[in-house]
Amino acid sequence: MKALQLDAEWRPRAGYYPSERERRERRADNCNQVYFQPRLRLVDLPEPEPGPGEIVARVRACGVCGSDAHLFEQDRDGYIASADPAKLPVVLGHEWSGVVEAVGPGVQSLRPGDAVCGEVALWCGQCAPCRAGAFGQCQNLDEIGFSVDGALAEYVRTRPQYCWRIDALLQAYSDEARAFEAGALVEPTAVAYNALFVRAGGFRPGGAAAVFGAGPIGLVGIALARLAGAAPVLAFETVPERRALAARVGADLVFDPLALAREGRDAAELIQEATDGAGLAIAVEAAGASPRTFPVIERAMAVGGKIVQVGITAGQTPLTLVKLQAQGVNLYGSMGSSGAGLFPAVIQLMASGRLDLTPIITARFPLEQADAALRRMAERRDGKVLVTP
């Protein structure tokens, strides 16, 4: 089968000492500390066969995530820019939908022909966090497209406990191809759903929401905030194409923070004006730029408001803790999309017609051009880039 594979040289940085597990499994806890000079190749691999308890699906659509782009980008020293864990070489791709092609011994919940989408986190179900229901914090976590071959390929192998049927999407969308595209959006949508409603616990309808960063996760956050009754919904984004998408999916007010800075305008004051001085019931940091966004966010919050960090930020972020304390503001970190009934809830929302995110798909590539799809996503001007084998 054809597949887009990432590889790099195992060369731990001077002063970095890999753990015993890292050395034994050649699995980096932090790619940026270990993997040197990443390279992408479209390769021919044997078609996977399902082992006991496994399924193989024919991929119909696979989204390209910003984390995929980070994995092939290099820092100034030639190391992978991403701080994600990974085991290379690996086939990329973790936002996928497809059709079950074959099932292994012991699989009873799925059969060939079933339409499914899949989770990225391969939680063990046995460690203490898993037994507590915190699957995203699994101590033995593997991830599709990072440490296990992913779905930027003709086929993907996984297990049924990580798959969810998307029959409801096939019924809701008259166009089958569009239904599978919606299926590939379930995982990134679940990331934003987890941030707003599971980790942060939601907000009262009528409260104001602001989303900082209108990449794919931020765009989903905007749509979900509007769907949940936020009024108004504000978006802050530097890229013109993404600002247009933010308005399309439901932002009432869209600002360019770079333009505001040039004009000497205070973003926090604009938020206070837009909310008649009430401030934000919820702020979503999806830009991964918290050193720049938090000085605005902390001055824009309502009493008892909520801040949820879903973007990945390197380094430290300055916070005026006493201000958050005095305002009774809560800060939540959110990562991942496993557990808590996230996938079924997202699929049902999409199937109901209340949440259609296919308009954020701005580029489609065949599998033969998957490397071009990653480079396109790295330009950070699209909504969602899809590969459709």
C-alpha cells in the first residue's frame, strides 16, 4: 500500500539523556530532544493484516493536523520542531474515517463494511488513570500517527475500542464522500468539545466567549461556542483566510491582533466594550501563543469566568495570579479527545445538522500528494486540509 512515512536520525542532543524506555524502544518522549533531520517519503508498505483483537480499515479521508506539520519541521539545530512523543519511522495521520476491511480473531463489535472513524490515543485500559476514566492521561499511551502507523495511507490498523460507527453521518449527508470527510473531522472536533464542555465545564448561554487562534481547533471552538449559546462570540486571528472562516462558522466579531497592535488599540478593552463591561464567560486559547494572548485574556475575564488552554505552548507564560484570584477566574488545561463520550456526542451533533464543519475544509489532496498536503498545512493559512486516498 502507499503511505506517507516520517523518519529521522536518532541523535539525542548533547546533555539530554534518554530514559531506559526511550533507549529500549527507540521511542522519544520529546521528539525535539532526540530526532535529527526529519524527512518525509511516500513509500510502499505491505498491506496490514489484523491480529487478534484488531481491525484494518480502508481509509476514506484523513485530516492533516498542525501537529503533523510540526513533526517534519526543523528547529535551528536540525531537530524535529515538535515536542510530541513519537517512534520513528512512522506513517503519519490521526484524523481519519474509513470502512472496515478485515477483522481479527476475537473482534465482535465491528465487521467488514462498517463505516467508522477512530481515536488517536491508544489507551491501555489497565493503568490507574485509565481505570479512573482518564484515558488521555494513560501511562502506557501510544498514538496513531506518532508511535504507531497512522492513516495517511490506503489502510490503517487499530482496535475496535478506539473506533466509532459513523452510520448516522452517512444518513445525514446525501454525498457519501462528504460524510466521510465529516467523519475525519470528528477527532479534531472532539478536541475542542473536550476543552469547552468537559475540562472547562461549559458556560451559561448568553455569556461572552472569545477564541484566540482560528486554526482548525479554534474554528471548531467558535462553532461550538455559538452552538452552546455564547453571545457574543469573538475571534482573534492573524491570518486573513482564517479570519474569514471564523466569521463563516459563527464569530460575531473578528479581530486581527497584529493590526490592533499597529493601531495602538487594546484588545482587552475591545472585549470589555463588546460585552458592555461584563467580560468573558469563557476564553479559549487555541493559538499556542499564550505568552502573547494571556496578558489580554487575564484583563478581559468576567467574574467567575473560565480560561481553557488547548493550544500547545512552549516555554513559560506570564500570569498575574492575584488578578485571576480576585476575579474568581478558573484556568483549565485540555489535551486530547478520548473518553467522556466525546466521539458519540460529536457524531450526533454532526448528524443532527446543528454542527456542519465541512465548510472549514479548504484544501483536498490525493494520497500521492500527501507530502504536499503537509507542506500546505505548514503554511498555516487553511482551515482543514484533507487527504482522500
